Amino acid sequence: MPRNTRLPGHELRNEGAPFAWSSGRYVRQRETWTGKGLCSCGAVSDVLDSNNARKRWHRAHKDEMRQSGGDRG
């Protein structure tokens, strides 16, 4: 059975879809796989080249939050 990786306050926006900063906000990229991942806590990944890479980033981000004892980024 898969391990539950949920952490309140930390949801990956659009299942790891790529985002880029444009006109003062993050906008979803629809014609490329390259972009940043966004967590609901406000954390932003580096530019990554796939949805799976952004999902891996988000798992690592949540693990860091658990280790630091914080539920918010």
C-alpha cells in the first residue's frame, strides 16, 4: 500500500504543471514541459523540465517541512 504523503497546507498546484512568472503573477505554461512547480504554501521550485520532476521536488519540500516541524512553507 502506498505511503500517505499528504501534509496540510502543502498541495502541489495543477498536479505539477509548469508555471512561469509573467505580469506580476505565476501563469501556467501550456506549450512546454519546462517551468516551476508551485506549492499552496507559497514555495516555488527552480525551473524543472517535467511534471514528474516537479512532483519529486514537492515530495522533498514536504519532507523538509515535516523534519523542521512546520506545516507551512
